[in-house]
Amino acid sequence: MRFETPLLRGRLVRRWNRFLSEVALSDGTTVRAHCPNPGAMLGLTAPGTAVWVEPNDDPRRKLAYGWRLVELPGGHWAGIDTAVPNRVAGEALRAGAIPELAAYPSVRPEVKYGRQSRVDFLLSGPGLPDAYVEVKNVHLRRTGDWAEFPDCVTARGARHLDELGDMVAQGHRAVMLYLVQRTDCARFRLARDLDPAYGAAFDRARARGVEAICRDTAISPAGVRLRGALPLCP
């Protein structure tokens, strides 16, 4: 997945709220940028952090910039846009780049299911059970090389796990795909201390047959692409 327009480097002035940030660009101008992430973004919002924003001239958008990346120490990156994993996963699924799901020729996004929900992707193919795939953006790192999810309480995420379990009970496949948008992590686990209810929902889902896989990404100001599997240690 490539960004639509070249990103601009700047320094974070502040994150006003879940969806609004202020960034001082390298040319000396200060702009307001959409923050496409409703989570806590722990460790990524300190004033002065090096960030990259994407300009746009779309009159339908309220802000002319969107925050996309955080530049981390050691040449590493974190992607904060929660819409990017779906774009990356969609490209990978259609290209057959995720071995566990490569047999499915049909990939449909945003299909209604469950209790007034939409699954990120519904996969289907001749002679195969339908596969319901939910994608979660992972950008939290607190200790060592562990990527963690979630970074705050997510009742919606817990509901998705229960709904995936319902799909398995109906004879389908259900897969939770954790996509790590950090390049300084080598393994994945749940942040059970931040949201015990999500951890319990994950355990229920796994007991019902929901599959869980984790992939990392290559990130640069040019774009984000899927890389290999990360060990999942829930």
C-alpha cells in the first residue's frame, strides 16, 4: 500500500483529542492534522515527537492533513492510521500473500454479519467454508520487543471476538488478524492488564475455534506493506 501523496515531516505539538492533532512542519508552518486513531496511542503522543503527515486537497475533508506515521529511535517506524491495516490486508489477501488464507479466490470487504456489525473481509471459494476475517491495528510497544493489543479498553473489539465465535458455531471459519504497524517488535501478545475483558473474550473465541494470526509490516514514508509472521503469545 502506497500513500496517495508524499508525506511531510514535522514535530508533534499536541494531540488535542482522539481525532485532532497539531503539527509543526519542517518548513516552519504549523498545521492541524486529522488523527485517524481513536485509541490511547500510548508512548506515541509526546510533544516534539517526529511525525509524518499526508497532505490532501479533498474539499470533502475538514482538514488538509492526516497524521500517518511516528518516527521512532533507531530508524524504526510506527503507523498510527487504523484504516491502513485493512488496506494492507486487502491487498495481501487478494494477492494470496497470507498462506493460511491463500486458497480463497473471492475477497469481499465490509460485509454485514452478526449483531449489526460488518466483518472486515469475507472470503469464499468453491468447496471451502466461508472465512470471516477481522483485522486489528497493533501499534503499542511497552517492554522489550513485544507488540501488544489493545492499547485501551475496547468493548467493540470484544464484541467482534464473540461474533466471530458465532460464525464458527454456524460452520464457517473465523480469523482474527493482528497487523503490527511497528518495525521494532518481534513478537505479539495481548495487553490483558489494559483490558481484561478483551483478554477474556479472546480466550472464549479461541475455545470456540476462532483462529488468530499475526503479521508485521515494512513501513516507510512511501507506504506500508505486509511482511512475515510474528509469534503470537496470547
